[in-house]
Amino acid sequence: MTRVPQNLPRPSQQRDTAPGKVLPVALTLSVLALSIAASVSAQTRYIAFGDSITEGVGDDAPLGPESGYPIRLAEILAPDTVENRGFSGEDTSELLVLLNAVLLEGGDVMLLMAGTNDVARGFAPEDTLFNLRQIARRAENNGMEVVQATIIPRLPNATRDPENHSTKQLNQSLRNAAGFDDRRLVDNFEAFLSLDLLYHSYYWQTTNPRDPVGHPNAAGYDVMAQTFADVLQGIDSAPPVNGTTDPTDGTFQVLNQQTVRVDVWDFGNGIDLDQTRLLINGVESPATPEGDSRFVTLSHSPERLQGPVRVRLQTQDLSDPPNTFDREISLFYTRGTDFPRADFDRNGRVDGLDLIRFAAAFGARSNEAVYFADADFDGDLDIDGADLAEFAAAFGSVAQ
């Protein structure tokens, strides 16, 4: 038998209440309260965790006490919130120590971007990757989703890795880790490389010689914020990108019969397999993509490799219009490669970076700290006009 509650008003009591006034107002207030509660509970709380580039060093826009990409991202994602937990100067091992305090604050999604200080300190990319995966897994075990981000390119005059060899290797490994660990990826490295006048227009123009990294300026942080926002809002603005490559960029003494292998990932609408190809020294290889529209591997074993070997990836995704990728992704050197003497950094070409190195030593004698023996071509213990003439003659030459 159904039991009727005893505290309900009788029909006569209901009619005594002012019809069309009190009850509709009460009902409206209740619905409004529920709507507000639902809206508040639906907000996502993002935690931006990383180093000084998360903190916002180099931001020259008047945004108040907070700076960098998080405050800009919060404006795009409102009413969701983005909290800045960037710690300037910290490498990934130090961020692991700070992680517990951040996790105690709670949050829904961690935006994880770090590793540039590891590169500056000469950490092996695999060690940095291990630390970042530990951070991600601990955050996930704490109930948070983790969105992984690649780090931005380093300046051409950076004190370490100015050619971005280690930075590329780390980012390629981060792409593989995000793919295999089923995390979303924000590819700041790719977004920055697609910009015109990158280092002039999007980096902090500081004269501080102690800045070994290269921080974005306000325009650079704008780009980062939009790159994060596109991923978080499900907008596919990024092309397929290469994961790990073998041989890795900048490798020396590679076997002449080396197999070239490239992983390709797309974290959006998928790879257009028919438009994906691998070029070795400018010649399209017969490599066929093996995999699916999310992840493929391209591999080719040339009969013989000689001298510098340039590997280029051309691909696009299934978006309409497609996001395209066409870039040299690896330059390595086989055994027996003959480098020009003036190629001080051994990047396979006598270029502006070598000129900067020569200019810094020009006029120096062997008893001076700035003397650079490799630039003393005639061996007379000073770097003078004769050495400059030899450098000028070699400028533009390439390894064979």
C-alpha cells in the first residue's frame, strides 16, 4: 500500500496560497539556484605546471601580477579557470619534488610543460622524459587528467643546444609518450616553428647573458595560449608531426647501411596516409606508411648512405582544409664525413653560427681567454686577418 505523506497541504490549503505568485516565484528561485550550482560544478579547473616559461618570464604585456600563457588561456576558456604553477629555474627532477604540494591543491586537468632547463643543464633527453612521465602518472593517480606539452625552440645563441638537437629529441619522445600513454598533446614546438621571424618577433629581447633558455615575449605567450586553447577546445589546428627518428638529429658516425626510421603522429583528425612520404637527401624513398591514421612508421634501408644525410617528412592530416607538414626533421652524418675546417659546430655547413664564434675570437692571442684554437687556421697563435680571409673563403661550404 502506498503511504501518503501527512505533511502535504490539503487542497483547500493550496487554494488559500496566492495563486500565480508565491509558488511560481519559489519555483523560479529553485530552478535558478540549481542552474547556478550546475554551472559552477561544470567549470574545469586547469593547473599549469612547469618552469619559468609557464610562470611567464619575459612577458612584456601589462597583465598584472600573473603573466605568461595561463592568464591568457583563462580569458579564452572562461568561465573555466587556469592557475599558474610555474616555478622559475626548476628542472624536471626539481619539479618532481614540488609536485606533492601542487597536487594537494587539487584540480581537474594538469597542463604539463617542462624540460628546457634540463636541456640547459645537459640532461639526457631520456632522463627528462622519465621525470615528466613520473609527474604525469602521479597526477593521474591523483584523479587529474594530464595534457602534455612540448617545449619551445631554443635561441640560436643559447649557451647550450643552439641547434635544438636535444630539444628536438626530447619533443619527439614526448610526442611518442603522449601517443602511447593516450594523453592529449599541445605542440608548442611545432606552433613556434611555423611562425615567420620567430626569434625576432616572438621571443623576449633580453641582453642578459645569464638567460640560457630563450623566453617568449607577449606575442609568443599569445601563440602558446591559443595553441593550448585549440587542443582543450577540440580544434584541430596542428598537422601530423614526427615522433622519434632513427638516426636522431645531429648524430655522427652513422653506419653507411643504416635503416632510416620515422614515427609520425596526429593528435587531431588523423593522418592522410596517401599524402605522407619520406625524402632522403631530397629523393623520395619507397617507404610505405605502416599503421593507422593516428600513428604510422616510415622506414627505408638505402643501399648506401654517404656524408651528411638529410631526412625530410612531408605529410598532411584529414582536416578540410588540411594542416600540412613539410620540413627537414633530421640531419645526421655517416662514417667518413669530411667537415669543412671552419664548421666549428659540426652542423654540416659553415654558416652564421660559425661566423658568430669566429667574430668572438677575432683579434685574440693564444694567452687570452677568448682565443679559439680552431679559428687560428694558420697556427700563428693569434686570430687575425689571414684567418679571417680563410674563414671567408670557406663560408657557405658544406660537409661531404
